[in-house]
Amino acid sequence: MVGASALIAIDWGTSRARAYWLDAHGQVQHEKSAPLGVLSVPPGGFAAALAELLAGGPGDRAPMLACGMVGSRQGWIEAPYRECPADADAIASALSPVPGTRLAIVPGLICRDSDGAPDVMRGEETQVLGALEAGAHAATARVVVLPGTHSKWTVVREERIETFATFLTGEMYAVLREHSILGRLASAGDDPVALEAGVRRSLATNAELSHDLFSARTFALTGELAPGAVGDYLSGLLLGAELAAGRRWLHRQRALGESVLLIGDPELCERYRRGFAIAGLEATVGSPHAAARGLWRLARCARIVDPVLP
Amino acid sequence: MVGASALIAIDWGTSRARAYWLDAHGQVQHEKSAPLGVLSVPPGGFAAALAELLAGGPGDRAPMLACGMVGSRQGWIEAPYRECPADADAIASALSPVPGTRLAIVPGLICRDSDGAPDVMRGEETQVLGALEAGAHAATARVVVLPGTHSKWTVVREERIETFATFLTGEMYAVLREHSILGRLASAGDDPVALEAGVRRSLATNAELSHDLFSARTFALTGELAPGAVGDYLSGLLLGAELAAGRRWLHRQRALGESVLLIGDPELCERYRRGFAIAGLEATVGSPHAAARGLWRLARCARIVDPVLP
């Protein structure tokens, strides 16, 4: 049995929701994950979804803080984007309380790239704050990369999330593998050599993706790529394209050479770590629960929990 | 009524088959198109599909020549790829007769790019030969671009198809529009300004597609792109990426600056012509029936029809 929680932290994304019951030291007492993502909740159904998510948990009356797509236009209430750069205090000062509940929602972040296009994130800002301890590395730039359906590359300077860039790597892989001719010759398999070949090709060609992708078909046609290797080669091409473009982006942000921290699914992070090594970039994989730790940090800044607790 | 045909020319692709009855001067007397593409023909069903395609036509006993995916591993019989460079005589010497019929199939072409990846085409080689008159421009390089699901860029020198490159532009557009988050905010519309904005962005960023594509979502999120403009902006990003990579490819082939001939669907060719103009490249749209004229040219080289005819 656990004592009363100080905070229920919720990482509420597109396809899943994860609740963490945190004690007065911010430690995870209990956690629960459910396929209650924003896309599966019907209009008006968020209160019921939250009750379902918390059912069976410690059942106390702690304050709740959520991050992720639950704060989007398709979510419970819209928590408007905050402009970058933003630090934990700036984000904590812009929480959106959900009327009639003990829940508040963390805003997403918006920035503009050098060509004027907007970029957005929701949930990753909280993971970044959780992955980087408050006060540590304050003087130097940190690069945090969050692999996923939409990979995010962020630059943190003086504890502020300065800017970031999104890469559609995961989503492109999924739709091309499932719906394009490139998946037709592929079968299930795990082939690190093919992955590396794909990464190297994209790095060498500087990621001319719309041409390079066709080689996932032609190498299969000529028999140079076994059916079980096609998927990893395709994944490598897309990862290499992200690395080629991301490396240039880091250079433009004067952050190339800073060590990279990878956070997210451990297997995917390890795949990215290998990719970064091929590209000549050092990357380490961060510890899990970044969202829970980020929500704890924001809750203390916002005085939802006692800020003088350890 | 038409007289006996000298040749029945068939452009037999993945989704459609088109038959052209040609007179002794190579002129189209009659044509017919049917949704009898290779993917819709069951194993062993090609003879029946051919009979269905020709039913209702002039009904003579002319020789037949087909190009396209009908000669692939998934087609009627496999007509093995010919290596590039290849001229009309080389291709005509490698036709694959279909046993028990009056039909022969044109081989596809294979080449290697500078990074060693194979590239292939089936059907486009015939269109290129049909689009470029025999004997004309023999001394100079010609660039022929065939927009489509898989766009092909070809360089022709001294009447030989020297090399080519494939871009998955059309297929990427289709799968991203239909199956990714990028299509979710899009509605039907025709917006040449959004198309141009997409092309210009990809040309400016040098086509960092996996990042740039996300702007089709974020511009829609911020309201800077109307729902009816999202599709054309996405199309422009992908066209711009093809133009950026294609321009570099032409440079490597020492063919940048040669005028570009576009052949294929007239509306798509016009879209590409505008894209080429934005990229500072001159392109003209070729006349239709390139496949029929290419098959006629190959049939004469192969002496399937009398080579001394005009």
C-alpha cells in the first residue's frame, strides 16, 4: 500500500495515456497506462476517460497535472502554445486548469524556423524539462532528441528550451511501409546491417529522399536486399535523412558538437544512438519517466505541490 | 472503317492498359483504354485480358508490341532489364516474344547511380524513344522528364538513353495525403499560390523533406494555410524536393542547362512545367501518344513492321 500522493502526473498523448502517482519527493509510487489516447476519446468523454485511467490507482485526492495532446484542439481543453524560448517557470505560469476538476494542462510550445515556418510540440517540452535536472548544465547548451512518430530535436540553453525542429521520420516509415510499393517486397526481419546501409546512403547523398527511397525497391528487385532486410533499410534511409538534416539544423543553432541526450522508448533510442554514431555524433540514452519528472518539476514551479519539498 | 493495321501497340501498365491500332505510316487509326492493369490481372489471365482489351477494335491480325509492367515479374512474362546506355536498336534487339501469341514485350531498362544503387524503368524507355524523333538532336543531350507516381528523369545523348533517376513524388503525395496526419487538416481545393509556396520552400531548404513536410500541418494549425490549400502546399513541397534533387542530378550528368521535355498526363505536365519555371529551368510539354510512337519506332527497328515504311 502507498500513502497519499502529492501529485498525479499524466502523460496524455494521441494513442495512449499514462498516469503516475508521485509521493512528496516526486518519486513514482504507482503507474498505469491505458489505450485512452486523445484520438480514441469521444467528444465530451474526457472526464469518463480520466476516471477510467485512474480507476484501481491509490485513489487519493491529489492535484493532477497533464501534458501532451490532451491540451490540443482535439483534446479536453485547448492549452494555447507558448512561444519559445521558454523555461520551466514560463511554462508553469501558463497552465490551463480544466473547469470543475483538480486537473491542469501544460501548454505546448511553438517556434519559427529560419524560413518562417511554425513548429509545434505538446508533451515533449515536459519530457525535456524532466530529462534535464534543474540547475545542472545551466551554462552550456544541451541537445535533447525525442525519437518517435514525429521526432523532436531541441536545443536547451541556460535552462530554456530555445528552439526545436520536428522530423516526420516515424510517420513516413509507417505509411510508406504499409501503403506504398516500398513495403510490397518487405517481410518482417531485424537487420542492423541493412539499417546501417540505409543510414549511410542518406548521409552520403545528403538525403535526396524522394529518389533514395526508390532504392529500397530496386535493391530488393535485384536481390541485393533480402525481403527481411527491406524494412530496416527503409528505416535506415529515413533515419539517415533525419540525421543529415538534423546535423545541419544543429549547425545553424550553433549547437553542433554538444552531446546529444536521447529520451523515449528504449529500443527506439538505442536505434537512434547507433544512427548518431554512424553520423559521427555522440549520443547517450536518458533514463525513463522523463514526463513524470517534468510534470513534477512544473507542478513545483506552479506551486501545485509545495515548492520547498526536496 | 479503318483498313488493316500494321501494328497493335500496347502501353500496359500497373493500373491501365492502352491499345493503339497503327496504320502503315505509324498513325493511330483507333485506340482503346481499359482498367486491365497488371495488378488487376489474375495469374494465368493475361491472354483473356488481352482479348478483352482488343475486343471491339478493328480486329485484324497485325503483330503486337507491348511495353510497361506487363514485362515485369508480376506481368505476363518477364522481359529482363537491359543495361543503360541503350538506343532503340539495342532495346529492339531484346524483345521478349510471348509464346503462342503475336505479341512481343519491350524490356525495361536498368542503370546504377553514382552511389551504386540500381534504378529501373518499364514503359518510360518506350515513351522517351517516341517523344524524341529518330535522327533529331542527335548531337546534343536531351532531358526528358516523365511525371507520375514514380517520376523518371532521363538523359538522352546521341540517341541513346544514357541514364535516368526515379523520384517517388506521386506515390509519397498519395500515401501522405491519404494516410498521414498531413492529410487530416486538408480539404479538396486547387491553390496555385500554395503549390508555389511549397515548391519554393523545398528549393530554399534544399529539400529537408522529413522536416519540411511537417510545415503542411503547422501552417494549417496556425491558420496560415487554408484547409483547401494544404494539399497543393504538400504537393508543392514534394515537387520542390524532386526539382532540388533533380537539378543536382542533372548537374552531375553534365546536362544542367539542356532544355527539358515533359511527357505524360497533360495536366500533371503543366504542373511540373510551372515547377521547373520556379526552379529557373526551361521545360516544354511534349505531344501525347509518346508510347504508341515509341512502340512503332521499336517495331520498325525489330522489323516486326517493314522498316522502310515512312
